[in-house]
Amino acid sequence: MSTLNLSYLNKTKDTPAKRVWVKHLLISSKSIIRGFTLINKEGNALKEIRLLNLSLRNFKGVKNIIIDASGESMKVYGDNATGKTTLFDGFLWLLFDKDSQNKKDFAIKTLSGGQVIHNLEHSVEATFQVDGHKLTLKKVFSEKWTKKRGAVQAEFTGHTTDYYIDGVPSKKKEYDGLISELVDEDVFKLITSPSYFNEQVKWQDRRKVLLEICGDISDDEVITGNQSLVKLPDILAGRSIENHRKVIAARRSEINKEIDKIPVRISEINHNMPSLDRVDKESLVSEISCINAEIDDKMTQISSIRNGKAIADKQTRIQQIEMDLLQIKRTHESGSKEHVYQLRARLQEEESNLKIIQRDIENLKQQKRYNDDNIKRIEAQLEQLRQDWHTVNDQEFTHTEACECPACGQGLPEEQVTDAKEKALSQFNLKKAKQLEEVKAKGKRGKEQKEHFLSENEKLAKEYEKLNGQVAAKQELAVKLETQLHQAESLVVDVTENSDYVSKLQEKQAIQTEISSLQQMAEQSIMDIQTEIISLKSKRDQLQSEVGKFAYAQQSEKRIEELETEQKYLAAEFEKLEEELYLTEEFIRSKVNMLEEKINSRFKYARFKLFEQQINGGLQEVCETLYQGVPYSSGLNNAAKINVGLDIINTLSEHFQFRAPIFVDNAEAVTQLIDTNSQVISLVVSEKDKVLRIEKQHGEMKEAI
């Protein structure tokens, strides 16, 4: 059964491409009658595109080729370089701007002797039957030649591409929009070239396509199907298999590095460990204790010498004399110097106030200088504005009588000249008035600024006069205070003239002389004892160094035990990671086996290898197409490659619900192509056919002109 495919138009939004479709359906009743869509075996609507005719002109060296396919499968025979592959290149360029090798920047233009033939239009036009109605697309690639003003010959300046939909010129956006609504570019290439899937699509993307066709298998399904994976969910702890494998790999690498370092560290510790075979730790500790006791005894002797009673008594007496001297000085200065201190403080205060006023005066002077500079600058600007005003005001309108067209050089009609003159005069007057108004406005602003600075200067002059009066008063007061200070200081008597103070000072000096004499006698004894102490400490340090070796050796042995324990722990952890890694690999192996079985069931001839066993036992994801166990990329002959490609196209067409013309290049390698419901255009190398020859499926033969 067939159903009218009008729901496609009702469901899509209003776009230029949709309007083109609607036009097709309304042009004639034939379009509506033929507007039926195929129904696949699942009962879903399947869109189909068939090529009715294809013409190439000056495309990749082919002068003119017209292919009448009439929507049927056919074979195109021709010798090498007669344009067979060019047909497929032109077909794809018409739709997607790329050739059959998926290149966008391939050479389209015709060459002669290695040089481009200029001024040719390079075009491809095709008529399609799309779900029962016709659609004609055309694309023209041309050179752009521009003749610059004054030049005799035009120059080549680039290329242009023109687009046509059913003979109507269209914009690129509308053209591309129509094609993108017909079919996705990647899908189209997958189902039109038997080699595209296996030779131009990356293996990672091939895997994605296969998984999209057949559906992925959930982790739960894989684990349920393999009882050895029952512990895997707890191990993953919410991570994906891929992420957990990355965690395992990173941790294994880290553990290996740590395990490799441990023997080196242990060896280094053993190498640096001191030898203690002939050393008794208890004897060393006992000897150190005796030396410490002897040092303490020597220090006590020094303290006794320094703390002799005669010296201590005299030092006490000096402290008492110093207190008496301080009291005499305070009593002496309490009366006469108090008045001097007050006068000196008052004078310093007044001098500080005077400096503040003088600083304010200096700020006023600086501000006035700034204002004067601005007044001079504004006056200069105002003078320049007066000159500018006279310059603009003296301008007069001028007009050239000879008026010619800038493009062709011919004289303009008189009425156009008059209109142009009046328009130019009006624009001149408007511009002149605007300029005069701008000059006047600038002058007004400058005058206002000048008056502002003059007003500020008047205020500054009054403030300056006021502050000068304050300076005079402060200076007069400072002179009076300084006179009074000199008089008060002349009446003060120095403390060294006090008889009691001098007497105490002399007593202190005498006692200090006595102490110095006693200390010199004791210092020699102290130096002798200190020399003995230094010798004892040196011997003690050597013994302590020997004792320290025991602590270092004990610490080293403890560190070795820690490293050995760590080594065992890391080995156990590594073994656990190996088990986890095995389970993830077993998971991938089980999942891939299930996937391969599920995916291969969708194809009649093609089989797919989705993982590869590595030397170390691990698994690596791949995507290799096989036919009867032979890999596509190595060992498979051309005939098998083509038929495997057709088998893949059959499955992809069913999945994407879309059929399109299949171009089979080098089809001479195949004795019999496998069955396919799509239109097949076989490109066959035939040495005897120097001009392309077409053989349709029903046996009709034509020459392609």
C-alpha cells in the first residue's frame, strides 16, 4: 500500500525550502499524483531520491556530459579519464560543494596545457524524483571580471557561484536550506558511496553509527549475562567502565613507580647506616654524665669568684650614690628650669602656627598662578575663535559650470545642473551657519571660564591680605618669646656647680676604681677555669655524636620496616587493581561480543570486529569491517569491498529511512552486485569505450554526449 506523503509539509515550519516544496505540489496534478512515498517492511514512511538526469558542463575538464537515468539503475562504461568519477564528483558538488573524496577545495576549472581556460561557466544540473515529484537543481561556477575606472581591460577578481531551484535563481541560503531539509550531508554520503563508510569515516565514528543503528547494550544486561561480573557494580561505585579503567591505569602506574623506588630507598638507608660493632652505648652515656658534672662544678667556681663580698658591697654603695645624685639634680632643677621649659614650649607652638600660615599663603600664590595661566590660555583661544569666525564668515559659495557624469563622462542635462547647484548652495549655507554657531558657542564658554577665574583671583587677594596680617603678628610674638627665653636661661645655674652633687660624684668615681682593681685580680682565675670548661665540652660533643649514631641507626631500621610494610601493601593493592582491570576487560569483552552479535545480525554479508586483544592481555576498542573473516583494510578484494559497502548501505538506508542513488566506482571489479532497492549507478572501466556509454537496467544502451 502507498500513502500520500503530505504530513511532511504540515509538520515542518515555514521556510524558503518549504515554499519550494509547496510550489512543486501546486504546479500540476501530476506532481500530487506522483507524490507518494514508499513504505518499508516495518510500516514506516521511507523517503527516496532517484536521479532522473545529470548534466555536467566544463566541469573538471569534461566539456559536456548529459546522463539520462530516468530514475533507473544503470551502468556507465568508459575508458580511463573519460569522466566516470567526475560524474560522482559533480553530483556531490551540486549538493554539498565537495567531491567524491570529501574534499572541498578540489579543482573544478578546465585546463589546457596546464593553464586555466578563462571566461568559462562550470555548471552541474540534475533532476531528481523526490518522493514522487520532480526537483531540478543547478549550480554554476563562474569567473568574475571587473573593469576598473580608466582601465582598458577587465581584470580577474574572483569567482561567483549561482544557484537555481527548478530553473529559478535562488540565494545560497535558500539553496542549502532546501538540501539540508531533504537529507543530512553525512547520511547522504553514507548511503551513496559503498566505500565512504569504510574508507573515509574514522573508526570511532563508524562505531557510533553502528551503535546508533543497533542500539547499545546496558551495563546491567552485560553483568546479568555474565555471572563472573557480579562484583563489578560495587567496584565501579557509580563510575563508568571507561572512567574506572582510567582510575585503575593511573593508580597502577603510580604504584609501579612507588614499588620501584622502595628497594632504592632501602639500599640508600643501609648504605648510610653507621657501624656500631665496637661501640658500647652505656659506657658513652656514663662518661658524658661525668663530664657534665665536672662542667657544672667549674661554672660554680666562676660564679663564686664573680660574686665576691668586697666587690658586691662596693657595687651596692655605687647604686646608693647614683640615687643620691639623681635626687640632688631634681631638687636643683625644680625651680629655675621650670620657667625655661614653659617659655621654650610656648615659642615652639607659635613658630609651628607661623609655618602653617606661611604654607597657606604659598598655596594661595600657587592657586593664583594656576588661574593666571588659565586666563592667558582662554584669552589666546578666544582670539583664535575670533579669527575662525571671520574666516568662516568670509567663505563664499563657488560652483563649476561644467558638470559631467562621473561614470561615462557625458554632460548632465541643464535642469539637473540647476537642481544640483541649488542643492549645493543650500548645503553650503547650512554648513556655514552651523560652523559660525559652533564658533560662537565655544567663545561664549571661554568667556564664562575667564570670568570664573577672575572672580576666584579677587577672593584669593582678600585671603592673601588677611593671612599676611596674621604672619606679622605671629612673627612679633615669636621675637618677644625668644627674648624672654634667653633671659630665663641666663639665670639658670648648672648642676655641676652644686657642691653636694660634686662631692657625691667624686665618691662614686673612687669606688669604681677600687672595684676595677679587684676584678682584674679575679679575671685571670676565671679565664683559666673557662679554658678547662671548653676542653670538657669538646670531649662531651664527640661522645654525644657517637651516642647519636645509635638513635640514627634505630630510626633507619624503623624506616626500613615501614618501607617493607608499604611494599607489601602496594603489592596487595596492585593485585586488587589487576583483578578489577580483568573484570572491566571481561565486561568489555562480554559487551562487545553481545554488541557484535547484535550488530552483525542486521547485515547480510558485512561483519564487524569491535575490539582487539593486545599482547599484554588487555582489550583495545577498534572498528574493523570483515567479510568471511577477511578485514576490509587488508586482504579484501575490490569486488568484496563493493558488495560489503552495498550491504552496509542497505542497512543504513533502512535505519535512516532514506534511499538515494548509489555511485559504484570501479564496478568492473564486480561480477554481480548484491541486491539493493536503491538506484545504482555503476561506473565501469571499459578500454574500448572512448566516449561514455550508458546501459540501463532493462538493457537500453545510449552514448553520453
